[in-house]
Amino acid sequence: MNPATKVGPKKSAVNFMFSMQLKNDAKPIERQLSMLRKHEETYLIRFICAAFRRWAYFIARHATLAIIICILISIVCTIKIIKTPYKNDMTGFVPYGARSRDEYAIREEFTNKQGRGVLMMALIVAKDEGTVLKSEVLREAVKINDIITTNFTLFNHITGSLDNYNEYCSSLCAINEPLRQFYNAFEVQLELLASNMALNERISLGYPITTIYGRKMNIQMNFHGVVLSDDTTVNGTELAEAGNITLISNMVSAKMITLMYREENVGDWSDDEVTEYELSIVRYFQRVYKPEHVRVFVVTFSYVDYEITRAGLSMLPYLIVGFAIMSVCSTLSTLISAAYMQQINFHKIYLAIFACICPFMANATAIGILLSVGVRYGSILCITPFLVLAIGVDDAYLMIHAWQRVTSKCRNHPTKDDCEAYRLAEVLAETGPAILISAITNILADAVGTFTGSPEITLLCYGNMASIFMDFVFQLTFYSAIMCIAGRYEIMAESERLNTHSIEIDGEKSMDVSSCCAQTSREFHDSVKHSCAAFLYGYVKLVTNGIFASGVFCVWILFIAFSIVGITRIKIELKPEKLFPHDSPMIEADHLRARYQVPQYTMGQFYVNDPGNLSDPIRLQRLNQMVYELEHMNCSWGPQSSNYFIRDFLAFEKVSVEEEGDGDHIMRGTNGTRILFNEKDLRSFFDWPEYEIWRGFVQLNKSSGALNKFFFTTGYHGEGLKEWTERGALLNNWRRIIDKYRDEFNVSVYHDDAIFLDLIGNMPTDAWQSAVGTLLSMAFICFIFLYDKFTVAVVSVAILSIMTGIIGVVSWMGVDLEPIMMAAMLISIGFSVDIPAHVSYHYNSADAHFDRPITVEERLRICLASVALPALQASLSTNLCVLGLLFIPLYMAQVFVKMMVSCITLCVLHGLLVIPCVFSLIEIILRACQSPTSVVPSSADG
């Protein structure tokens, strides 16, 4: 016995490796070195291990039934997934409580109160990328408008007829009429010029207001990328291209024509009918219509959803290829490990393959169950296999290696209880708690994410939680049953080999005919085993070396600083094009919109939900004052760009009063002039052809004809609006103005980009909340299972370091903080828990089978022997699977590769290098901090 073990209770210190002999619990050093004491399993761990053992015997008795049930459930759930269409939410990434969510709901209630209506936009540019102010281009634009409004029909369930746009439209039917009128007048003026005749003075083709025979029309919604003749930046090339255009218009050129189509659900259409109607128009202009002079991009919400879904589905073939590569890697690594353990056989092959299949089965089952209970099938759920695959294969590798260790133990130390159930019980008792810790931690982290994010992030968290839970279930049922069957054949093969080990010849025991080969195999195995043991011993010696551990610690600190700098420089940039495949027409359509429309005509839609009694001159004055403030903001086009029906209605009333001589309804207006506002005249006002366009801007009481609500628009311009931050500032200025009138008119603003703009301030919050949620979940679960504050603290710091490193590294790679990155980060953060959780559990339980205290070095050797190879296997195989996505020219795929590879690499480095070095350094520091008077050399024991 080591002399240190004989030290009496009166001596203040002992040999460091056996400090358990200290009897005085009050000594600080004994508390500081608690990690070296004999590990006592908690009641919870003992209960879990006992439960896993009982479960192992149960599953061994019903292995075949368990496999059949799991396969059937997976098939049923997979069929459910295949039959369920994707349904994405346009506001899915908008955070809970965000103002834009309420604004979008108000707008939807106004426009789609009877169900989803039609909303489309056609962008038209010249093929030569020049001006659209040409006869042939304008002619084709008018033709395109006619095709859209007449050639495509929707079945009206109310009237029982097939109606085209012109037939079912009842409100904003004339929104594109300025283009037709502009074209007709344009042709008239060109013909006069060609005939050397004077231009028609009653035609003024101006921008933003065109006047034709006394009728004024705002053409800002139809022409974009406009260059005016009084623009000082106009160059000679543009003037030369314009030719005679400058003689008939104040426009030198215009780069894009926009056509808008919007109608409420007037035919009791279903969402699927509207989607098919809109997509049929998109497909026609993509595949059938071949214009000579223009290019057409039809944009609808249905098509946006279709392209986002196509982007997600484009990853599946590469994921299948990655899975095949992963299976080959898994098989080879498992066979090599089995050969090392002298357990190589055919059954190891399908164990390795099913280690990769099991997570996919669990994921399909989880998503199928969620869809069955009514959860929306969003495209974001397509990325859940990445997380469950990374975690699932790691768990399977842990079970495979534990099985091989148990098999080796049973061979070297036979027991009468040896059978496949016994071996599985030992495997689950060893690996089950670590797998359970990883699963619960991930589930709790995602549970936190459901409350801190947006609906789409919540949906992803639901998918993650369900997938991780089902993977845990499938590991304990399906994969354990597969392992039992493989083990049954292995045990049978071992028995046959033992029975034929020697041959009796003439009553004498003779050497087995294959003994030479067996001897050679054992020698090779012993040699390889000795080399591996020596490598592990040397590696542990290296990480417990003070100089090396200090160097790793310093590099780690520098890496953290590097990552923090990366986080501080990360950009919040939202580009819808990142959601689409590289060949999607939506990318170019978005570029055209951002280049030509946004800086020249950014439109704000203001919904007045409680106009009240506008016959009250004070109330009407307050309403007009709000409009005035919005029209006179910086970068506003002013009143000329506004669509504010009240102005036309007051003019209409004024003319009616003058014609009828009725002075009873005359009142004082906002500027002191005599005007009239009588709600009873609203219906007759909308019946006039020149005013019928205002029908789409108002909602009247069906019985009384009173004004229930309405909206108006006004336009803004500025090159700075190309930047998201400037658009966000503009949106906030709108909100600031209307907030002064909110109590009076219940007014809200809608902007197409508002749902993205609100993300700018929310995504950093979502990121740190998800990180903190994961960290706290990990710490809480580890503390419950391990009941060791020191281990929990070290591992928690390591996970925080991994999360910091992931975001910092991808920031240096050029990834911006946007919804796709957020989704990838949640997946990566979930995996960041896995390897540290396994390391912490095996480190903490390393001395469970020792009757003496063990050192950090011994703990690490035992821990890494159990965890290192499975972790490396899982990391390599998952990386190979994910790297297949690099071949997809898709931003979403590139982000996931960068995030997952960074995460997996950092997890391995932290789990197998940083955490062991930190444990070693702390031991060294605590030893150095011991009081000299409290340490007595072991030789003094006498």
C-alpha cells in the first residue's frame, strides 16, 4: 500500500493523488479539490441506470416487435409528410409583439376580410436594358396588361361563372389605366412630331402627374427608374437615347414599368384556387409568352412561397448523397474499431448504417406527428434533420463502442448472466444518462426558444424538440432492438467458435487448425492496442502538462477575443434574395425593385380605422393635418403623390353644391374655405367613372353607407432608401407622426418591408436569448444529473465559448445576421451541447467503479477512452454529410455548411482539448495554492 494511505488524522496533508484521506472537512483545500474525491453517483443517476437496465431486458424480449412498430410508425408519418403541402407564413420571422405584425394584420383585415384575395405585380423592363419610353415597349406593356386581365379566369362560387380579372374586379380595377392612357397620348404626340405638326397642348406627359385632356393622373406607381430632364446628373448618352422623348415629356428615360393587380375575395375562392390562379399567370410569362422587346417578371406571394419551398427542397438530393457518404464513413470507422476490438463481423456493417438511418426515421416520425396535430408545415422544418442527425449518430456511436467494451469484458471475464439483454443493459447503464442529459438539455434550450423568438423560430424549436425526443425514443427502442439482434448472432458465433476451438484426435487435445492465424491476429491486436493505449496515455500526459495546457488556454483566450471582435462587426442585412435558389427569377425581380422602385417611389399605406364623423370640421381638420405632416416629411413627393380620396370627394361635393345651390351642408374647412362633407353622397361619388378607382380605398357601412374605414397612400424618394437602415428610419418617422393621432383615428401604417425592418432590432435579442437559454438549460440539467458545481461551471463556460466562437467565426466568413443565419444558429447551438455533455458526464462518472480516489489524469484517460472516438466519428460523418451542401449554389445551404462545420469542429476541439486542459490547469493551480504548512511529505509518515 502507498504510504500516503497510512497518514493519521492529525496530519494536515497527504500525497496529492490520495487527498481523500484528509479527515478534517473544514480544510479549504479539501473543498477545492472536490473533483478528486471518490465519485458518488446521485440517487437520480442510480435510478436512471436501474430503469435503463430494466428497459434493456424488456426490449431484448420484444426486439422484433419494437423494430416493426418503429418502422410502421415512421412509414405512416413519412406518408403524412409527403401528402402535406408546405405552408409558409410571410410574417413568420416577425417577432412576437412587433408593431409590424399588428400593422400587417390590419392591412389583411382590410383587404382580405372575406378570405385571401388576388395580389400580383408585374415588372417590365426593356430587353436592351434601355428606356421603356418607346412605342414598342409601351405597346407590349399594354398587351401584357390585357393578357393578365382577360386570359386567366377564376371560378366564382357565388355566381357560378368563370370570371377573368376584368369581370371579377370591383375596386382597384383602373389602377393600371394611367399606363394605357399614357401610351395612347404618347403615340398621339409622336405622330404629331413625325408629321412636323404642333404638339397637342391638352396633353402633358409629365412625371409624376400626367394630364390628358384636363384629367390628371399620377403615373408614379407605373413608371420607375425615371430620369427627369431637369436632373443635373443627366449625361449625353441618356439625352441621345431619349431623342424626341424630351420634346413631349419631362422624362428623359424610365427603366421599368410596374403593373399592379389587387382584388378582394369576391368569389368565395379557396386559398388553393387563388394560388393556382396566380401561379398559372407566372408560369405563362415564364414558359409560354415570348415578347420581342421586353422581359416580364410576375411577382405574387404564392410565387414567393413556391420559390422558397423550391430552395429548401433543392437541398434534399445533396443530403441523400451526403447520407450515402456518411454511411460509408460510418461503416469503415465502425469496422476499424471492431477489428481493433477483435469483434469484426457482418453485423457491424448494418449497425453502422442503421446508426445513420435511425435519426432520419426519428425526424420523419416527429414531423409527421406534429403535422397530424395541426402544426403548420413550414419550409424551415426541412432543416431539423441536420440537428437530429448530428446528435443521433453521436449517441449511436457511443452505444456501439460501449457494446464493444462490454463484449470484450464478457469475453475476458465470463459471467453466467451473459446474453444480449445483459450486454444491452450494461450499454444503456453506461451511455443512457449521457444521452438523456444531451436530449433534455437540447429540448429545454429549444423550449426557451419558443418564447423568445418569432413564429417561424418557434416552429423550428417545436420541430427540434419533437425530433430530439423521438431520436431518444428510437435510440432506446429501434436501435437498441437492432443492437440486440446483432448481439444475439455475435453471442451465437462466439459459442460456436469456443466449441470448435480445439479438435480431439485419438483422445488427445490438438491445436486448432487456425491457431496460427488466431495467434497472429492476437499479436496484431495486442500491438495495435498497445499503440492506441500509448497514444491515449501520451495525449493525456500532454493535456495535463502545465506548459501545454497554459498554451492552449492562452490560444483559447485569443480565439474568444477574435470571436468577440467578429460578433461586434457582424452586419444585420436582410436580402429576400437569400431565400431563393440561384436561378430564381425572384432574385432579379428583387434587384429591379430595389434598384428602380424603392429609391424613387417608396409608398406608405396609412389605414384610418376610425374616421368618425368627418362632417365635424375640427375632426376633418385634424385628419388633414396628419396627412399634411406625412406629405411634408423629408424625401416626400408631397401631395401630388398622394392617393387621398377625401380631396376628390370634397371637390365633388363642392361642385354638387354649386350646381344645386344647396347651402345647408356647407361648412368651414381646414383652411377657412367653404367646403362640404356629406357621407350620404359617398355612394354616388364612387359611381362616377372618374372616381370609381377610390372604391378600393374605402369600406362603407352596407346599410347606411357611412364611412367605416379607409386608407390613403403617399410616396417618398431618395437614394438612401436602398439601404435597410434608411427605410427603417423612414418607417419609424411615419409611426412617430401617426402616433400623435392614434387615439383619434386609430390609424396604422403598412409598408411592404416593415416585417423585415422590425427584425433588425429583434434578431440580436433573439440570438443572445437563445444562447442564454441553452446555457442555463445545460447548466441546470448537468447540475441535477451530476450534482457537481465545478464540472458544471467548466462545461458551461466551454459551451458559452463554443456559441461565441460559432457566431464570431461565421461573421469573419461574411455571414450576416438574418433569419437564415438565426435558424442555422439555433441548430448549431443545439449541437454544441452534445459533446460537452457527454464529456462532462463521463468525466464525472469516471471513478464510479473504483474503490479509491482517482486523479484528473486518470479521469481524463477513462473519459476520453469512452468519448473521444465516438465524438470524432460523429463529427467526421456529420461534416461529410453537411459538406455535400457546398455544391448547391444556394445561400441557405452555404450558411448551414459554415455554421454546422464551425460548430462541430469547435465542439470537438472544446470537448477533447480545451475542457481537459482547463481541468488540468485548475488542478495545477489548486495544488500551487496549497498552504506550505498544510502539506507534509509522504516520507515523514514514518
